Amino acid sequence: MEQTDLSSLIPIVITLALSLTTRNVVIGLFAGVLSGVFMLNGWHPLDTFGVMVKGHLVPQLTDSYNAGVIVLLVFIGGFVALMEQSGGGHAFAKKVTHWVDSKCRAQVSAWFGGIFIFFSDLGTPLIVGPVFRPLFDKLKVSRQKLAFIIDSTSSPVAILIPFIGWGVYIMGLLQKEFTALNANVSDWDAFIGAIPYQFYAILAIAIVPLVALKALDFGPMARAEMDAKQGEVTGNDATSLNVFVHKNSKASFVWGPLLVMAVVLVTMLAPLGFPFQKVSGSVFRAALSSAYFFAAITLISLMAYYRVRSLGDGINVYLKGMGNMMQVAIILILAWTLSSVGKELGTAAYIAEQAQAGFPSWLVPAVAFLFSAIISFATGSSWGTFAIMMPLVIPTSFAIDAPLFACIGAVLSGGLFGDHCSPISETTILSSTGSGCDQFEHFRTQLPYALLNGAIALGSFVLAGIYESPVIFIISIVAQIVLVFTFAKVYQRNYSLVSSN
């Protein structure tokens, strides 16, 4: 029942409208799926709901690819919970602080700490923030700066790594669209190919050492740093995260399980030629699931051996972490279902027809970036934004031959950019709480940096639409260096003039 007319967009419009008004992507996706099933089956509420469950939701769960993704996410959730509740990250970060004796080193160390805690975007504020907060206070570096560093190394790092929750989730969305379009592209190849086009994530990570090494602060952050230097406390908040700390926790709780994970992956995949030869997605997900499981067993054993947690307690934490992935699984299932319903309604075909009618292919990445940013800003959810935008952007890319990897990178970058600018996003809240900084202070001091990176990213996507080349990110970094130096010097000059008057 494919109807390539304007009505096929109704489920997407309902999804967007409810996601933005309720700020809950699950509600929006569910309503979008339900409305699409009504359009396919007529207005019979009880019968239609049964059809939705039996004919649309259950098939997504029984699909072997989808089931493999959900199982992997569950194993990842259990491992991440163990890491966050072992005290190992806190012990590891404390070791790093021994050689920190300057403002620059403190900021760069926090940046390195955020990158090393790559396995969880929520782990960075949970671990790095409370450890470095006293050090920043001692060296008279503002807590606003710490919150900025934490936010710049949580989601931006996680979104670039294919074998953690972010990557698995994104590849799950990609593969569903490729399957619907009968495209000869794998989810892995698409994710890896899009990494150089994730301009915002790359810029967000790169700006921290640039600002730290050269003290190139501008805007409200520069004012906060001057106040901190003079001993004036601004923007601090008494709220702190309840972080698990134990006197027996070791830094090996972090690197030990990660080493086991690497060994298991190499043992299972190297005989198949990986990474030089392609392995099937099901084999790779099975290897990753095994790696995360044995890493979890290692961590549970280490905690029991050093008397941090008993075996029973460790297993309970692990199981609870698995359960915490339920909402992610729900979003994925609803996103897959909405894509499937949209295919039956002809949504992708309609969008493709409209795009072919005159929309320039080179403009798709930039438009995708802007729309993703708006949705993410309004909802505070980058993951929800990906679920909404991928079914729109990928078919459009294939229909008018727009650069696929740049389009994927645009959706991911836009979702991240909007999330960074949103005062209601989870990472904004956790970053401010982890650093002991007032939430609004973190929002307003980070915003100029986010807007600068967002503007550079937008220009980069225009270039990527015209000249599809992965080296464009080098141009974007050069532009960032020039603009940060310029803004910092202009601010310092204007501040000096104001002070002298």
C-alpha cells in the first residue's frame, strides 16, 4: 500500500510535533508508529493496536540483525554500569593528577581523562568531574571551564567509536535504512566512512587543548576565568554527583577489563582476517558481545578480589546496568518500526520524488545538519534526533546522489550540536553537576564555543556537499584555530580598553 503523496509524511510530522512538545522522543516515535498503522489499516482502534504489535513491533524484535544489536547493547549496558560503580575510574583519574601543577596541565589532564573514559558518555561527568573539581579550585581554574571540558569529551568522543553503545545504536539505525533501500552498503562501512565528516564532534574535542594551551578564552568563559584567577567564586553549585569511591579501588579496574576485551576481540576476529578483511556483521556483534561479557567477568572478579564489592553485589550491578538499556532498546525498536511503516506508506519514495524535483544535492548535508540541530536542541536528545532524521536523510541521499557519508555525518553532528546548545540535555545537566557548576552558568559559558564550532561545521558541510573529501575536517580545524585566536585577542583587547576606562 505505497502512496507517494504528502499524506505519507503524517507519521513523521506527528513524531516531530510530539517529540518537540513533550520533549520525550519515545512518546513521539510511538505516536508516529501508531498513526502510520492507522493509515495502513483504517480507523479500528482495538484491531489496529493488535496489528501494530503483531505485524510491526514483533517482527522488529524477531529480526536476527535487530535482535543481535539489542543483545549487544544489553551487554554494553552491564559493563558500563560495572565500570561506573567500581571506583576504578576515580582511582585512575587520581593517579593522573599527581603530575598536575599548572592550570594548563589541569585542563589537558581533564581532557585526556574524558577521552580515556570513552566507553560511556555519562561516565565522563561521573568520574572526571568529581576528581578534578578540587584540583581546579586549588589552581584557580573556573568550574565553568571544567564543565566545558567534561561536556566536550563525553558525547563527542563516544560518537566517534563504533564498538560502544553510541556506535552500535547508530549502526542499527543505518542498517535498517540500507536494507529498506536494498543498498549495497554495510552499517560498519557507513559508520567508519562518516567519521571524518563528523565535523562538530571533531571540533568539540579539538578546541579544548587549543584553548587550554594558549589560554584563548573568550565570551562569558573568559570572564569566569578572570574571576577565578582573582579568587572570586562564580557559578559554583553545591550539588554534586553521588559517585562510588572505595579505598581499595585500583586503576587496573579500568585498563584490566579493557585489555581483556581487546584480547577476546583479537582472538575471535584475527583468524578471520579482521581488520584487513571484512567480517560479517553478525560475527562482529557476537565477538563484541563476548568481549564485553568477559571484560565484565574480569571486573567483577577484580572487585571481589580487592574486597570492593562481593561477587553477588557485582552481579547485581551488572544486571541492573543491563536493565538500564531498556529505554535505548525501546527507542531503537520504535525507530525501526517507524521506518518500516514509512516504507509501506511510501514516505521515502515521496521524499525522494520531491528532492529530485529540484533540491540541490550539495545542500543536503548542510540542511540535514541544521534540522538535526533544531530537533536536538528542542528535545535535548541526540539519540532521538538520529532516530527521527536517518529515515529522512538517507533515502534522500540515495535519491539525488548526495554524498552519503557527509549526510550521515551531518545528522550525527547536528544532533550533537543541538545537544551541546540545549540547557535541558542530559549531558549539559550531568556535566554541570559533575563539575559542581551552576547549570545555567555552564550553558551560557559553553554556548559561544558551541556556536563557533557549529558555524564552522555548517560551512564544512556545504563544502562536503560540493567536494566530497574526508580531508575537509583539516580545513575545519584550521578555521577553528584562526577564529579562536581572533576572538580571544579581540575579547582581550576590548576588555583591556574597558578596564582602562
